[in-house]
Amino acid sequence: MTWIQYNSKTWNRPYWFNSKTGKSVWVLPEEEKKKMEDAKKTKEQSKTPDPLHREDARRHIQERDNKYQEYEVTNGFISTKIRARDKYEAMEEMRAIAQSLNPYD
């Protein structure tokens, strides 16, 4: 981008400076305004995901969630349900919960 907006401390208003030519102007040239607006629109459009991307993301989340199962885990006086990929991961999660509740650790 060759035009950069600055604020004039003397006049207390914005001005534009062209870094290639060294020219300063109070009002941005119309063709440059148009270029900046088009660039802004393109940037905004690229942020909006289209429905196909959303559907792919939804499918990915469902596939990921299908790999998890719910396990009923009991450790001493604590009993809870944990979603994990296998029973070993569920036991590790339960161990972490039990350790976080132990005030003497």
C-alpha cells in the first residue's frame, strides 16, 4: 500500500502520504479510495466461510466425536462419566481429577 493515513498535529486533521512519491494530500485521490474499498470488500468476503466449508467442519467434528465413548469411572469416593477414546484415557483423566481434588498433594 503506497498511501498511508496520518494525523496532522498542527491542523488536527487526517492527511494522506504516498510513500513512493513522497507526496502528501488532505483528500485521498478517488482511484485510491476505490482500490482501498475493493481491497476491504475482498478481505471481508474471504473471512466469511461458505456453506460447504461449514458443512465440512461439521462433518469433521462429528467424525472426531464418534471416536469418543462415554465411560463411567469410579475412583474411591469419586464417580463420574468421562468422554474418552478408550478406557485407559478415561482412567488417566479420572486420575487427574482425583489429584486436583486432593488438598494434601
